[in-house]
Amino acid sequence: MADFITYSFIGLAIGCIYALIALGFAIIYKASEVINFAQGELLLVGAYVASYAMYTWRLAFPLALLVAIAVTVAIGLLFERFALRRMIGRPVFSIVMITIGLDVLLRTGVTVRLGATQFLNAATPFGSVSQVRLGGVVFNDIDITIIAATLVCCAALFLFFNRTRYGLAMRATALDQEAALAVGIDVRTVYAMAWGLAGAVAAIGGVLLAARQGSGGFDVGLGQSALLAFPAIILGGLDSIPGAVVGGVLIGLTYGYASGYELRVSWLGAGFETVAPYLVMLVVLLVRPYGLFGSRKVERV
């Protein structure tokens, strides 16, 4: 029982990170129906900027995190303003290729900068790793922080989308762009806010993910974690923000259980935890093709 609780807690922490990554995808897709393939590298940039600010500029972790959020938000806003806005009316494939180009550009930039600094630890809010033990169950401090931070982010987004004028404008645009334009909502501003929010969420997720991976050196492959979040966003539904959170948690729990029990079940084989989330995604899509919370699209022919 203690092992099950431990694996559940680890899976929940991993799932919270996947949820933050999936939230970035969902916010942009819901506002503009564009899949941002550069979301993973926004995580990488956020984590790198926070690490650089903390260990080179000697800023405290909260200030370093704010700097990272500001940088990723600026990247999102500038990319939407000077690249995507010029692609309005173009084929979706062209827009997707633009985001892939941003992905390559960001990853290359961080790789070059990381080579110049030679070695860089990942930013972390803790000076040393500590654990909490309750009845034989071990809880890591970073996992507790990840879960708490995700809850705060989800609560903040809920209040933004339901209690602010800009949040309501984003919801209205996502439901019907033509109707939103008819009542005077600036759709371009909504798109810009979507990219800014996605950048902020990516920075938080990237910093937490880098901190969880440890302080053995900054990992330039951090952005590839977005590929593991794809099952979460597909599972929850591409256009559903609550679905992104639920999908992330479900995929994280699947990963936690698979990695914990694979050594006890010999026929699963090594590395089953990498495959398990995709198996769960496929099973759910066979039953619900639009995901657990995705909107069913009906087209007249």
C-alpha cells in the first residue's frame, strides 16, 4: 500500500507538469485552432532564463522565475505579432511550419548560449533535496511544490477566464469568432493574449520540470518533454482547458504506475513507462475520438 501511494504521488507530480505543458497547447488551440509545436522549446527557454538569472545574476528564485515568465511572454507576443499575424488566411499547414521554425530557432539559441556558459545548474527553490516521510511513504519537497504550483496556476486561470473582461473575451472568441467580432471584441488582441498566457505557463512548467530533474547540469533536451504531453492534450481534448489538466494528471499517473511496477511484472519489459501513456491515449480515442472533454465537430456536406 505504501508503494502504491508513493507511485501515485510521483505520478501526480509528473502529471501536474504534463498538465502545465498541455495547458499551453490548449490555450493557443482554443483561441486560434493552431497547434504550437514550439511549446516545448518555450519550456526550455523559461527554464534556461531562470537558471541563468539565478546563478549568473544571483537573483533569488522568485525573481528569477518572474524574469523567465517575462521573457517567454515577450517571445510569445512578438511571435504572434510579427509572424503569425501575417499568416492570417494562409493554410494551416503553413502556420504549423512557422511554429516548427520557432521551435528550431529557440532550441538552437539555448544550445549556443549554454555552450558559452559551459555549465549551468537548473534553478531550484530549494538549497538541498529534502523529503517528508509519513507512515513509510516518502514525499519529495519538489513534488509537493509542483503540485501546489499547478493548483495555483489552475485557480488563477479559472479566475482569469471567468472573472475578467479579457478572459471572457477569450472564451467568447473561442466559441464563435464572427460573433465576437460583431460585439466589438478585438480578435487579434485575444490571439496575442493566448500566446502570452501559453508562454507564462510554459516558463512555470519548464522551471519546475528542470528543478525536478535535479541539479546535475542543465538539460538542453528539456523541450522534448512536450512530446510526452501530447497524449495528455489529445486525451483531454485539444480545445478543452479543463481536459488538459485532467489529461495531464491521468497520463502522469499512468507513467508513475508503469515505472513503479514494471520491474515487478517481468513481461512488461524495460521502458514500458514510455509506451504506457500512448496506449492509454489510443484506448480512450477508440471510445471518444475527440478526447474526454473535446468538442465534437459537426460539419454539413
